[in-house]
Amino acid sequence: MSGGPVRVMLVDDQPLVRSGLRVLIGETADLEVVAEAGTGAEAVERAAAHGPDVVVMDIRMPGMDGIEATRRITGGPAAPRVLVLTTFDEDEHVYGALRAGASGFAVKDMALEDILAAIRVVAAGDALIAPGVTRRLIADFVRGPGPGPGAERAPGRAPRPGAGITDREREVLTLVGRGRSNQEIAEELFISVATAKAHVARLFGKLGARDRVQLVITAYEMGLVSPAG
């Protein structure tokens, strides 16, 4: 992304929800709303037309739901990142959203400042999964197809990778899988933050991952992280 504000598209079938988020984002200097949509089909069309950096996506909408819209939006070149924002935090929706290519999952009853923070986290290329969505969920996600809609793997995911990464990269991937930030990785491995970022960037390329959600899942697939931590 450029050095300007993060370009955000709001997708929700409730105009009041979109209006509230638009006003909230309008009060920030580093975020701007560039498009809105009330259905999944509109979201796919307008994402292609407006090129947002982040799509804030509801799940339950008439016609095409948010999971299918996420799959189509993230399947193309230069795809935006998707933050799923919903009132429903059941496992089936998290499974579907992650497998469709979402970079984050949050619930609407989060504090407003936390929602803004979630948009920034996803825009920066990090993963965000709402509190209450536990390590067990990610572990279950990689062990089986998972319940609910959108159970297939997201496009571009490399199946169970592992070959080709160095010992240091394996250490970094393990820490990413445990939820460590680049700063925390640097501190634990006694390296600079810039070096930690470089290792993470190489892991993206070697493992075919779009973001840290996929790196976390890969760490579980490789057995580097267990549900117990």
C-alpha cells in the first residue's frame, strides 16, 4: 500500500451499520471509506472497481453471503485483505471465513476503537482473530475440513509445506504460530526487528502465504505449534 490512508470498503446489508462505521472511520486520519456494498454480489463488483486495501465484510447477507464474496474477492490478483466483522462468532463462520481467504475475524460487539485497530492490523498484513476464537479452533481447522460453508482451502494455499525453509525460518514460523509479533520474535531470538520482518517476508514467499493467518495455520500443519501452545 501507499503512504496514504488505508482505503476501506464496507460491506453489510444493514445501512445503519455501514453508516456508523463510515462516520467512525471518517473521524480518523489514516483510514478512508472508498466504497460500500449491501450484498455479496455488489461487494465483488465494487471491490474490483474501487481497489480497496481492506474490505470489512459481514457474513450473513441476502443472496451471495460474505464467505462466498470473500472467496471471490481474495481469489484475484492484487486482492484486498478482508476483515470479517459479524455478530456471529460460531466456529462454522470462522472456519468458512479463514478458508475463503479472510485475513481477520472480529465481532461487532467489540469496542469501536478495537474495530479500527483491527482494520489497521489487517491492512498491515498481520492476522487478527477476535478474542474467544481459541488456539483449539485453529488446530481443528488444520486437522480437518471443518464444519459449515466454505470448507475447502482458500485459493493459493500450499498444502502442508515444509521443505525449503531454513532452521532460523522454522524458529520464526513457530513463534508466528504462537501469536508473536515481529517485535516479540526479535526479542526472543535476539535479532533486530528488521531481520524478523525479513524472515517473515521470506516465509510468505516460500510457503505461498498471503498473510499471518496462513502462516499460523501452516505452523500447525507442520506440527510446530500444538493446541496447548
